[in-house]
Amino acid sequence: MIVHPPKELITNPIEFLFKQSNYSFGEYRSYQVAVDPKGRYFHFDEIKHRLPKKLDALLVWSLIKDARKSQRQTAFFDGSVVVPSLYLTPTIHKAISETDRNTTTAALEWMCDKIGEQKHLDYLLNDLIEDEAISSSQLEGAATTTKVAKDMLKRARKPRSLDEKMILGNFNMMKFAWEHRSKNLSVEFIEELHQIGVEGIEDDKYRPGVIRTSDDVVVESNDGEVVHTPPKAEFLSSRLDMLVRWVNQSHHDAESSGYIHPLVKAITLHFRIGYEHPFHDGNGRVARALFYWYMFKNEFAAFRYIAISLLLKEAPVQYGKSYLYTDTDEMDLTYFVDYQCRIIIRAINRFKASYAETVQALDMFDKWLLDSGLYRQLSDKQKTVFQVAKNRKAVTFTINHVKENLGCSYNTAATVLNGLVELTLFEKVKDGREWVYKMIDQQELINS
């Protein structure tokens, strides 16, 4: 349980400090800043445990709050239960810069031009598209392993458990967000997204696509403690309507005093859905999918390959605390936005590393093909599939899998895979009614 900030602060803390002869002015004065020397935006829960015992925590917190008050933006959107505020920390500025430089549609097109055709990049980074759907479900408790989940998605087989249904629902929800990125937001869109994500899992529990009308929904910690009670359902519909209007309003004119960067706005949308909890269950998945939808809508196409939940899953307690810190400190969005930005910076770095590895692997693969004499025997599509297999981006392949990833016909995909078998580079085995292909062990290839 976190330590809540004091409800009553010291008015004019600097003036108060001047009047205290027994207080060291210099020691306290250093705390009249919004962030610490490392750019960290601490909540009272964190400050209290970091202070020397001789310092008065209430006075320190009053000084910090006084500094933040003069620098934050307010009135972020209409319809809030409490008017939220935001301070743009160094981390938020850095995340915005990284997003602008590395994740726009133009940046992705440049990467595609450098690496080759679009389908080639899509195939090589296909795992990253699946990662968000899988990790977002695992964050919500799905117990299916990543390996099994990837096999299900790649082979398009039917889910065998509720956990697998959750992952498939998330995958379909992310696909829906991408395909409908040009749409404006509406309450109906949010309802449809929820229905796609949770229908057929436990309908009595999730109530797919139905906005709650009762106040029996709470957020609990792993030990069953209630950590958040969403706002009353009585005016939920009107609050969602106002949120939708805010999202659809343009805030991207850099010369406007109301400018909000799309990344910050997308994170705010993520927070608001999680805070309101408009559905009986599945709110976190919908909130994260809406974050992606808004980034897609604003031409940040590389976020298709950037799995935020993969990193959120590594520290779920911190993710939950970022909600609680905002909720308990006058709806200060900085805690949540700053934490998400830290995650996003790391996720973008992972994406860039995957891309760099792919470029390097392609160069090495082309050299290997030339040296082995196989270069002239393989079609472009066979080179792509073989490259993916050789670098273990995927281990098993099916005709439907190759058809989807290469954007070709079923017959062409079959020719690609069977041709690799004929060249004794792949082998195939029957799995039920389906042929499954995989590359022959690399050491065997080298020795053959």
C-alpha cells in the first residue's frame, strides 16, 4: 500500500522556512524543484522514504508541490472528475523526441527502403507485432507461455483454453486498431474494440461491449486489496462522450497554446480508460489498444512493432503505482505519463536493436548464399523465408503463415516451401491435417 500525500500543505513554504530559526534553509531550499537532479518526478510515497530523518517531510513536500504548481499544464480535457495536470519532465521530452525520430510512418518507410521490400521487413519483425497481444494478455493474468501463444497465432489454430482465447482476442483487437486507424473515436468504437477483445472468453464476467451501469467494479492488488474504486457509473456515459470529443479535437498545431504531442495524448487516453474502468473486465487491454490506435492514427506506424506491454509485464507493480500516484495526488498525470515514457523509450530502443540485427543478418545471409552457391537457385520469397528460419525469427512455417506474411497466393506460398524442401534446406511433417515446415539443422546444412 502506498503512502498518500498530506491533504493539507504549508502555505507559502519559503516564507514559513524563513521564520524557522531551527531549520537549515539551504537543505530545505534544494527541494523546491519539480524533479530531482536526475530528472525523477517523485511521489510523496517515494520522497518520504528518501529523506534524511532530520528533515520535515511535510515541509519538503510543500516545497516540491509549490515548485510543480508554477510549472505544470492544467485543464487537459473536459469531463474529468478532477481537473488533471501535467509537468513535462526530461523523460517525457526524451520520449517525444525518440518517437518523432524513430517511429513515424516516414521513418518506417526509410527503414523499409534500406532493408528491402515492405513485406520482407514485416516478415522479419512479425514477432514484434505478436508480442504486444501476447504480453498484454499475460499482464492481465494469461498463463499461456509466449512460445505456445506464438505457435497459435502463426498457425492460426483455434485457441484451446481461456488464456489462449484472451491472447487471440488481444491480437484481433490490435489488428482492428490498425485497420481502423483513420476513424474518429466514438463510444461505439470503444465498445466494439472491447467486444472483439473479450467475446467468447467468459461472457458473463466480461459482458462484451457493454458499458457498466453499476458501481460493483473495483481494481484489486494481487493480494485482494482494493487499490482503486472507479468513479460512479451514474455520469459515466457523459464523461466518455466528453473524453471522445477531446480525443477527436485537434491539439497538434505546434503554434497553438493548446498544443499536445500525440504521444502524450495517447498516454492520457490510456490512463483515462483505465481510471474510468467503463467495462466490468478487460479495461487494461482496451486502454492499451486505444493507445496504439491513437498512435497509428497520427502516422506513428512503427508502433506496430513496439511492444509496450512486454516491458510493463516485467514490472507490473510499478505500472499499477503510476495509476495510484496520479489518483492520490490531485490527478497529477505526470506520474503515469512519465512512467509510460520510460517504458516507451526502452521499447523503441528494443525495436531499433531488432532492426539493426535484421540489417546485419541480411548482409551476412547474402554473403553465405553467394559462398554456398544457393543464391541463384532461390527465389526472392524463398530467400526471405530461409533468412527468417536461419535467424530463428520463426522456427516452424505453414503455407497459410507464409501466404499471410508474404502477401502472396496460397499456391505461391506452397511452391516457396516445397521448393525449399526439394533443395533439402527444409523438411516437412504432417500435424493433423496440416503440413508444418522447418529448416534442417544448420550444422547438418553446413556439413552436407
